[in-house]
Amino acid sequence: MTIQAKAIEQIWQEHIFQGSWVKSENPSFNIINPATGTTISSVPFASVNNVNSSVEIATQAQQSWKNTTFETRAKILRKAAQLFEQNIQTFIEWNVQECGSTLLKAGWEANACIEQLYMAASMPMASSGEIFPSSIPNRTNVWQRVPLGVVSVISPWNFPLLLSIRSIAPALAMGNSVILKPSEFSNITGGALLAWLFEMAELPEGTFQVLSGESQIGEALVNHPQVNMISFTGSTGVGKKIAEACAKQLKKCALELGGNNAIIICEDADLDTAVNNAVWGTFLHQGQICMQTGRHLVHRSIADAYIQKLKEKALALNVGDPSAPDTHLGPLINAAQHQKVSNLVEAAVNNGAILECGGKGENLFFHPTVITNISKDDPIFTDEIFGPVAPVLIFDDIADAIEIVNSSKYGLAVAIHTARTAWAFELAKKIKSGMVHINDQTVNNEYHVPFGGMGESGYGGRFGGPANFDEFSQRQWVSILDKGIQYPL
């Protein structure tokens, strides 16, 4: 089955998805194409009353969903993967026009979602617990996983499909119901299309819902007593507020937050490979990625050559219409983000930095930027940029480079380029980072490997592979005796 784009669009322009499409009288939010500034669609925002009714629906739906067989859950998730594959072009096109993704980035994200769904489909048939010995004769101790209940997923606009599905799919696989709150900048790509997907996959009504809206909808979900877990991907500032609210309720939360990720180029690095990796890690999706390579630390002996090659590569990248096959960088998501990046670059130059290339952009576009002659305390180096900027800092001793990397409040991803891989493996143990990639770049994700950060980059667990089982369930001890025993009282 393929999406009939116009038919489904008429539904999402007038309805919200509470397990089925419900007519809404709520105010609508216009969907703007960031590359053109034109309005391309609209969706009605949910209200706090909708949140309350959705939680009730999800709570009821979860009671039956958790008791379905593993074959049933696996079959539905496989069907969702198949439907995604059949309609991949629609997902790609909306990601391009709504979120400013290039065709390359949108295609990679779509295929990654399909893999995530297939991986989640294998989860229901995995072992659900462990058996422990007992000091009491004839007792069996079972430590089993049970669902959490209602899981709310609050997802961002930069990877609106992947960063939603990586929580939705394993949460459903473990027997939870899910309420998704997409970013207001990805209501269609990260919201309405996923509603259609799981509806067509024949997920039982109410087990998955989508509530579009601004921060008050997310706050209502976080504070609702019947929402048992929050899975949030977004800024560190918002993540801290969610952590505080969840802590007061003793509510589980998984937070994947910001990053200011470093690439370390050692004196024996393969320079061409290092530059190629740095360009990908820095400029992919206009640098609007939590794993973006935002800090370049380069050994002094090769710094001049590295900067020259990096500059040449940056100047060769095409900036423009993200729907064009030869475009490397599309627009930034909105004017506020464009202004933030511009301000950081301008302030650095005013402080004495050298602008090697870029540093400007018309409308919401921003040209690939390489900036040098900076200090380790410059905001262009210490802050998360979320834009296509490569700040380069020179180091003389690897110990100093590691100290600079670890001085960040973030700890998401680090890359090291060197010919000494065994040495780099040992070096990784000294680095405060949830992920370290040797002779690669910082933007990495493999569906079966647990993903997450340290420090202010993450809190509450990991996503991916075996981590998903415990992330989206809770443990219960059940002891069994065929015949009761007599205690000495």
C-alpha cells in the first residue's frame, strides 16, 4: 500500500491522531518550507485537554497490547517496516521540504528507520527474563521484564523520523503504548506520516498517538501522572527541566541531549581521510546534528595542510535547494538558528579569529565556514553551534588535547585520527565521551549498538541494541513455590 498524499494531507489538516483521526477545532499551525519560505501545509495543534484524553486512551489500549503474543507485535512492526519501504519516497520528500534535509541525508535517515523497525520486530521474541538460584528449597526465582505502561516520546526536527522511531519501535515491542509529541518544525515528517504508518500497519487503536503542539503539550505529557516514561531528544536546557520534573514524580526518563563533539587529528593521521571525515561530520545537514563535529583539534605539525585542505573542501560544497541532487547543504531550520550561528561567527572574528571561508548566508542558508586562530575559551569552540561551522584549534601535546576535550560540559562523541589504532584505543579510556570513533567522524549510529552520551549530553540510559530492552521496560522479581513453606513464627 502506498500513501495517497493528497488524501492523507486532507486528514492531517483537520484532525489529530488519537489512535484514530479525530476532527479538531483547535487552531492550526502552518508548515513552512525553510528553503523557500512558502507555506506547504498545516496541522491543528493539540490542547492540554487532548493530552488528558490521549493518556486515558493510551492507558486502556496498553492493557490489551501488553498481553498480545510476541508474534503479533513482531508482525505489526515488520509490516510498518514494509510500508515504510514501499513509501520511502514520500518520507524523503517531506523531510526535504519540511525540514530542509538534502536528498542524501533524507534518504539515509529513511533507510535507517526501516532497519530500526526490523530490529525492533525481533525484540518481542527475545528472552524476557532470567532465572536465579534460591537458598530456599524448591523455590524458583524469575527476574522478568514487564512493560512500563504509557511512554511519551518527544522528538526533534533535525532527524524527525529516526529520532522518533528509535524510541517508538522498541517501546511498542516491549508492550508499551506510545504518545508522540513531534517538534513543531517537523509536524508532518515526524508526526502525521508516522500516524499513517502505524495505522496502516494495523497497530491496535490507541496504542500509538500523535499530539502536535508547542512546549505546553510536552510539559503536560511530562507532568501527567499516568505517563510512565519520557523519552526526550533535544537541547540540554530543556532536558534538564524534564529531568527535574520526572525526578519529582520518580518517573523514568531517557534524555539524549546536546553535544560539542571533537575530532582530534594526530601528527601521523592520514590527512586526506581525516579531512574527508571532518567535512562529513561538520557539514552534514548543515551541522544541525547533536553529534556534529564542532571542535577540530589538530597537531601543529600538520595544521597548515589540514586547514588548507579543509577550506578547499568547504568551498567546493554546494549550498541551495535541498531537493536538488547536487546540493550538499540546505537551509537552517529557522531564522533564530541562522541568527545564532551568525552571531557566534561574528563574535569570534571580533575577538581575533580568522575567517578562512564562509561566515555568511542569505535567507536561511549559511555557507560552510572554517574559522581559525581561536582560543579554547572562545564561545565558537565551547558552545554547541548547530550550524555548518568548523572551528580549528592547534595543539602540541596529546595530553593537552585530551584535557581540552574533557573540559566541555558535553560528552557525546569524539573522533581520533591516527595510524596508532591500539594506542588510540587506550587513549579512548581517558576521554569523557559516550562514544569514541577511531579513524572515523563523530556522526555515527549503528542500530544494534547502544548509543548515548555522558555529562550534559545524556541522562537516563542508552538507545539501541541490547540497551533497548531495559530502557523500555522495568524488572520484576517473581518467586515461585509449588507448596508454601512454614516460617518459624
